[in-house]
Amino acid sequence: MLFDLQKALVLNQKVQVTVWDPDNESVEYSFQSVVLEAVGSLFRLALPAAEVSTLLPLLQPGIVVGAVLEAHPNPYIFYPVIHATSAADKRGFWLKIPENPQVEALQRRRHVRIPMDIPVHLEYSVSDRWMSLLARTEDVSGGGLRFTSARLFSEGQELMISLGFNPSEPPLRLKARVVFSMQNRLSKKADEMYSTACQFVGLTDAEEMVLVRECFKRELGRKG
């Protein structure tokens, strides 16, 4: 996977970059860039002229950023580290791919589930009537999630899930299909009686990027 990613880092390849404010991780900046140069695990991206003054204070060496490389036949999402940047260097900034990077080929839908306890809003159909229910996640990945709720769902049932990671941003509204649903023997609370795993259906690359990025951020926090 890493070798394929490095091969895809060619001149003028498009990259979407996300930078988080180190003082407030709920604030992020996303911008489009292109590869200017690549040498081994190092590559240089162009700075967007209109946002240089905003971004330069955030582009400090050692900071992890999110990147989506729009390569053919599939885009890659990965998390390089800022290697070097300078206000005097208008040509761009250098990023380094870590020795053990987390790289996702977006179309493969293979994701690690990360423990996560956040509220979700569910919508589902019963006898042609749409019902709603509040639940809480047990874990989340770039391809699905598991949640606890007061209801047992049938395998294959379709759900509409509203999932919010940051209060300052609108929630993701995602279609999902139930993989399994069973009694949650670890809890006797009425709103946690059942545990349900579901798979997202028809994810866009942008939606998948948000999910994988949030999982990666929480995994970094757990290990730190």
C-alpha cells in the first residue's frame, strides 16, 4: 500500500489537505493543492495563495495533517507529518509519510473500528411509517458503526443515521444497512438493551474521508 501511494505522488497530482488548529481541534481548514515534488517519503505541496496568512501559523513541523490523493484508479487517504515550511518559501511546504502510515484505498472499504461513544439519531421504516430513535455508538469505522439502543433491528433493515462528531459542524447523514442486531448482555439500561452493527451504503469519498479522519484522530488521542 505504501509503495503504491509513493508511486502515485507525481508532479501536479491533486491533493486535498486538512489541517487542524492545534489550539482547538474542532476547527479545521481544508484546501486543494498539487504535488510539486516527491523524493522517497518526502513530498512538497503548493500553498494556496489566498490562504497563506491563515495556514502558515498552523503548518508547523511535526503536525499531522489529513490528505486525500486523487490518484487513479483509486484515491488514497493518509496522514503525513509536516516536515518543513517557511514564510519565505512561497514554493510550498514539505510533508513526510511516517514509517508506519495509516493508508486507506478509499474504494476497498476495509477499515478498523475505533471505540467511540457519541449520540446518533436513527430513522427507520415500520409498516411504511418512518420512526426515529436516539442511540449511542459503541465503535465507528470508515465503513460502518455499531450502536446500542432500545430496539432490536432485523438483519438487512435500512437505516438513515445522523452522526455528529463536532457540535460546530452539521452532522453527517448516512444511509446504512443492518448486519446484525442482538441483546446487549453487558448492560441492563433500557436504552442500551440491544447492540446493532450496520454497514454504510453509498458513501461518497468525501463522507468516507470524514469518517476515517475522525477515527484516526480519536485513535491518536487514545494512544497519546
